Amino acid sequence: MTKAELVEKVSERIDLTKKQTEEIVNTIFGSITNSLSDGDKVELRGFGSFRVRSRDARQGRNPKTGETVQIPAKKVPFFKAGKELRGMVNS
């Protein structure tokens, strides 16, 4: 499902225009993004939680040349599905 499809489905259910619904969806995604940027955890009960994990620096390899390259440490977003979501997906 794309963001546009999500906006369309939500706008049908809550009887708002697509423009209003898109603003709501963008606000939700923006809030999640801002919280993760600040290092906070975002938990949506029944759905799952978002957090930031740190990856250590490591050695990698350029597949084209075979040359060893250093990959720097970085932070990556991580999502863990909640119990209800896992149950719905597995049923």
C-alpha cells in the first residue's frame, strides 16, 4: 500500500477530503520522524513500536572491484511489530 492509497482509504472511512486526510497522515508521519530524530521511542499500542538503533562501523567490500572499504557507524530506524499486528498477519 502506498501513502496515496492510505490517504484514500482513510478519507473514505472518516468522511474528510483527500487533502485534509493527506495533511493528517503527513502530520502523523512527521511526528514519528521528529521523535525518532530526537532519539525518542514511538509506541503505538497494538500496532508496534519505532526506535533508533546504532550500527557499529565495519569493514565492507566493493562488489565491483573487490576492494575493502570502511563503512562508518550510523543510526538506523527500526520497527518492531506489536502482538496484535503479529497475530493478525499470522492468521
